[in-house]
Amino acid sequence: MLTTRIWLAKTMLWLDMHTVAHPESLTAEQKELVGAASASSGQLCVKVSASTRGRAVCANRKSFFDANDPSVALRYIEAVQSLVELQLLRESGGRANYELTNFGWELSHKLS
């Protein structure tokens, strides 16, 4: 009986962690990045460039920043980190490259 409860508790935790997020629960930046990644074969990157005046998220030839407001780039960088925590993105081929997970692809279909 105790073993069954432990298994059930672990299973419910696993199910809770692996539930696809609802689009309405995401921020505007998170939604925009999921959409941009899906339009870019599922790929995002965080790059450092003189044109972006520091770090910025990029996808599909678009960089998410505002040259006059560094907080814009930071919001998108934080959105990438939160999408990784939500298991909608994962690192791919290096620390600054990301790709949509299966859950991320599922969510992108809900957004479109």
C-alpha cells in the first residue's frame, strides 16, 4: 500500500511537470519566442553583437532587443530561461543555442 502511494505520488508529480503549458499562461515575450522558434525550424539563440549592443535573443533573422532600452533584451533572455524551466525549450549544441522540445512544438501549434 505504501509503495503504491509513493509510486502514485511520483507519477502525479511527473505528470504535473510534463503537462504542456496553456498559451494563456505565458507572457507575451514567451509566446513571441515560441512562435519565432517554430518559424525558424525550432531554433533560438542568444548572441552577443555590436548591433544589439550586448546579448539578445535571435530567431529567424530577427533579434529581440531595443537599442534604446536594454531591459527589452533582458526580458527576452529571461523568457528563454523560463521556457527552458517549463521544458518548452532545451539547450542545443552549445550554451547559447536552444531548440523547441516536443512540448514546445505542441504549444506552438496551439498558438498558431
